[in-house]
Amino acid sequence: MKQLLLTFLLAATGFGLFAQKLDKAKDLLKNNKLADAKTEIDNYLNIDKNQAAGEPWFYKGKIYLAISNDANLKTTVPDARNTAFESFKKYMELESKEKDAAKRNLLMTLEGNQPLIDIYTNYSKEAASYYNAGNFNDALEGFKHCLVVYDYMAEKNIIPNKFDTTTTLYAGIAAEKAKKRDDAAIYYGKIADAKAKGEGFVEIYKWLADYYRQKGDVATSQKYTGLGRELYPQDTFWTGFDIETAREKGTKEELFAKYEQAIKESPDNHLYYFNYGVELYQAAYDTSLAKRPANSEELIQRATEKLKRCIEMKPDYANSYMVLGQIYYNKGVDLNNQIKAIRPAAGAKLTAEQAQKKEDLRKEVMTNFDAAIPNFDKVDQLLSAQGKLKMEDKEILKNALDLLITIYEEKTSQVEQKKNQAEAKKNVAEAKTLDAELKKIQEKSQAYTVKFNDVDRKH
């Protein structure tokens, strides 16, 4: 019996020692003897049965948080702040088992949850310091920790707002600057999914749309253009981006549908008509007849209509005249090729039918060339008057002049052929006029070529 009593007394004495050690750790913390307090609390929690109560975990969190804020000690315990956070989480977990709800988290509540708020604030300040110093990798890690703490506090209803927009934004920016685009997409995606709006936030939706398009994830890309359009409906980016996506990833029909939608949304934008016309023509025309689609003629007709509409809306837009002129010119070239393909049988002359067919086709060639001329002339008129031109405009003007030369050479050749026929007298005057016009354009082209090359050399 005496032996049993002695065992009980020893156990009771031991319990007193453990309690005494926790009080000692608390006193050391109070007196700012943090290294000793750390040793005491670590030793205390190394005993299994001491880990079941919430209070020691709370004070472990307090001690490690204090160490993380001490300039001298924090280098000896590099992960002190995170250890403090995990200790507070353990405290909250154990306290949640308290049957009396009024007694739960009492120590944290008495401090107004300040220990957790301090961890969040300190992570935020440290991350901002790294960011301002250009150390974006460490800044990103800091913002990540910051968000983990914030989400935990939101989960526990310690803070009213459930989403930390500012920190999430800076995490995304830091990740992007650190060239970690996949991480940036995660944080920007959180902002967009929350439909956050603010000054400059429209760029986040654009960034995400482009990021996922480059990844080949068209569905997610369209998700963010949809959100962007919903929040910023006046921004013209969304329509243009959808058109570009359809051009890269979709079918021609999908692309044309996007242009139709764009024109419906912005009927006064001449560029949609111009670009649509170019897209239609590129889909319709190939120098090889075999490569043209079955509905080539119909597409070319639609392209012509769109370009003419662009000219009506923007009469001083040289590009539209250039493309429209090229459509007529290329049609003339196609007809010329048909003429060349009409040949007599071996050792024979052209039949009357073949000769008539050639003559009819020549007239069609001239009809199309005559339709091209005023468009190329308009390009010359608009661009020559501007003096200094962009490189793109230089190329357009040079091509317009070169095509005019080709057309007039062909027209002159046609008249020369007629001079040997019965209508010679009738065509002499026309030949002289064409020759004069040809020489004038050749001189202009030659002068412009010299000027063009001189400018290029200077650059």
C-alpha cells in the first residue's frame, strides 16, 4: 500500500514539474528571454501527453513569433514565423474540441486574434520589401505565405472579407516578373474568377486570355474573354482577340462568323470591313487554280463588297484601294493565263472559235485592268502626298506603281497588236496616249525607287 502511495506522489510531483515548465516558458517570454523560452517550450512539448492541450501550442506560437521579429535571433531559427503559424493552427484545432463554445480559443480571442494578424502583416511587409528590391522570387514566396494565413483567418471567420485581392494581385505580378507564368496564371485566375474590377484590372483578363490561347486551351481562353467582355464591355480588345483566336485555332467559317459579329457590334469600324475583306480574299485566292476552294468566286465577290464598304467609310485609307486593285488585277492575270492556254492543234492555226474566245478574254482582261487602275492611282494620290512614309506604306506605294506599269505595258501591247490589223488608224491615238501614260508612271516609279532606297540606306 505504501509503495502505491509513493508512486502516486511521484506522478503528482512530475505533473507539477511539467506545469512549472510551461509557466517558466511563459515567464521567459514575458521577460523577452526568447532563446531560453524556446528551449523550455520545445522540451515541454516533446512530452507526448503535453501535446493534447491547446495552451502550450498557443505559447509556442507566441514565442516563435517573437523570435521571427527579433533581428538577431530570427537568423538562428529561419522558419520561426511558419512554425508560429502552425502552432497557432494546432492550438485552434485542439480548442475546437472544447465542449463549452464560450471557452474555445479564449487565449487568442483575448488578444483580438492579433498573433495571426501579425503573422499575416509580417509576411506581407517582408514580401513587399523583397518586391521593391527586385527580388521577385522571394517576394512571390512571401506573398504565397501571406495568402495562406489570410485564407486560414477567412476560414475561421477572423476577418470578414474572404478574398485578399491586393496580395493575390502582387503574387501574380511577382510571379510574372520572376518569369513564372504558370504561377502568375494561378493568381491572376483567382482575381478574374472573383470578377474583381479595379483600375488596370482589365489587363489581367487580357493576359489570361492570351496565356491560355498560347497554351492551346481555347475554352479557358474564351472563358476569360467572356468575363472581360462582361466586366469591360466597351473595350474593343475582346472582339479583336476572338478574331485572332479563330484565325489561329478555328475554321474559316468560325473566323468569318467572328467578323460578322464584330461588324454587328461595331458597324462604324472600317478596319473590320477591311480585314474581313482581306481574310475572304486570302481564303478564296491562290495562284494555283487547283488550290482554290470550290466557292472561290463567291468569296472574292464578298471580299470586294467588304472592301468597297471600307472605302465608303474611310475614303482616305490607301490599303483598301490597294487590295481592291489587286483583286481586279489578279482577275486580269487569271484571264490572261486562260488566253495563253488556248492553242491550235499541232501544225494547224487557231480555229475561228478559238480566236473569238481569245478576243473575248482580252476584253475581259482589259475590263479588269481598267477597274484596277483607279484604285492604284488612288494609292499613289494618297501616299505620295504624305511625304515621309512608314515602311509598310512605302511598300504599298511601290507595289501600286509597279502594277500600274505592268497594266499599261499590257494595254500598250494590246494596242500595238491591233495596229497590225484593220483598225490601225483608229488605235494610233490611243497607243500614243498609253505610251505617254506608261512613261510617266515609269519615271515616277524610278524616281520613287531611288528615294525609297536612299531612305532605307539612311536607316
